[in-house]
Amino acid sequence: MADIIGLVLPFFGMILLGYVVAKITKQPVEALGWLNTFIIYIALPALFFKLVAKTPIEQLTRVDFIVADVGATYLVFCLIFALGLWLRRASVGEATMQGLAAAYGNIGYMGPGLALLAFGEPAAVPVALVFCFENMLHFMVAPALMALAGGEKRPAHQVVGGILHKIVTHPFIIATAAGFAAAFAGFEPPQSLQRLIDYLAQAAAPCALFAMGVTLALRPLKRVPVEIGYIVPAKLLLLPVVMYLVLGLAGNFDPVWVYTAVLLAALPTATNVFVIGQQYGVWQERASATILITTVLSVATVTIVLYLIKSGLLPGDPFP
């Protein structure tokens, strides 16, 4: 257990440092702009390219893993979406935000660093696949449902065009696609370029976690929404369980792939959920509260997940 705590504490400690520094210095939110730009456009893309480019191409085309992962994620999304409509009498837009809060984990900022620390280089491919395909689906589902709810005022062809543009121009997805191409072609960067990529990739996790802590500090918790009562358990407990069972039923995957997907499923709600709410003017304050609460509670739940994995209490295949 001491090993698990030693793994988790520095990781969440970076978030805490960002939170504390933001509270002390009281910088405006605009001061975070260039750091976020570096993380989103430089550091994390370098990390994703590095991870994917070194992987044998046959491992990058595991459609069964992709379908199982996305299927598990959207089983939980659909459940919470339906609960929002039925239990809370929410609008389609509000129910969409609730579903995203329960299914859209912080797989970009937190996922790669934590999975690689926990499982090493073998976790690189499942991390890239989970991130790439879950994000593509989130980019499609959010605007499509918002258009259905009436929150999207553009014509249908512009909505579809906007979705495609967001997917093909996202820096993480471009970097992942470039990594696919490099792996397929067997391309190896010159030594000087590889050193630059390594240097940038090493900066990705600490910078992203620090920025996340700052962001949480700049969005203080004003009230606890009622929906938290079912969204938080769905995100931190139900989604990892569903992910584990669906992957077990779907096929015979490498245990590291199963553990990586389960760990990523256990991460707190992504900050992108707040960004989506802000974009459409729906559920903004409650999204911010959900992100803060799930992040704080995930210190315990992620520690438990890692303990179950590392201690052998969670078999790599639930249905041997």
C-alpha cells in the first residue's frame, strides 16, 4: 500500500500545488493562457506522438478494444442522460451535460502520466486509443445533442462541419494520427528531434496537473448540485466497474490494457465538460462543482483502484 500512496501522492500533489499557488498569488484566469497553450498544442501532442510512434502497427488497430471501451463509456453516459431526463426532469441540454460529467474523464491531462507511472510503457497504446476515440465521440455527441436541444443555432450542415473540423484539427488527435503514420512507415526521428520530443513529453504531465490545480482554484465551489448524488458514484465507481466487465466480455485483452482502461475510467470529470457547458450556456456552475468534487474524491478512488490492481485482487481477465 505504501508503494501505491507513493505513486498517487506526487501525482495529486502537483494538482494541490497548482491550487495552493493560485490561491496565494491570486493571478487572474487569463494568466493561465500561455501555459494551457503549451500543454494543449506542444507538450501533450509530443507525448502522444512519442507513445504511438514506437508501437507496432498491429497493436494500434485493435478495433475490438476500441469498441468495448467506447461502448462501456456510453453505457454510463446513456444511463445518466436518462436519469437526468426522468429523475430531475432536465432538458436535453442539461441531461447531456450530466451524461458527459459521468462519462467524460480527465483522460488528457491526468491519464497518460498516471497510467505510464503505474504500468510503464506497455500502457502507452491503450492510453492513446482510449484518448483518441473517446474524445472523437465526445466531440460528436455533445454538439449533436445540443443541436437537438435547441442550444445549437447553426444549420445542420454547419454543425456537422464544425464537428469534423474540431476532430481533425485537435492537436492531440493530429499528434496521434502522426504517430500512427510514423509507426506504419517505421519512421524514426533524428536524434536531435527525438531529444526535443522527449523533453517536451516529460513536461506534459507536471504542467497539465499544475494547470488543473490552478483551474480548480479559480472556479470555487458555490453550491453542491443535487445531481452530484448520482453523477459522482457513476463517474468514480460505476464507470470503472462497467469498463472492467465489458472488456472482460469483449475479448482476451492484455491485462495491462484492461487495467489501463479501468484506471482511466476511474479518473475525475474532465475540465472540458465545463468548457462545453460554457460554450452552450448550460449547466456551467454545476459542471464546475462536479469537476472539483470528483477530483477531490478521486484521490481515494484512484488509490483504491491501483491497490486492487497492484495487489492482484483484480484479475486481468474477469471471465477467464
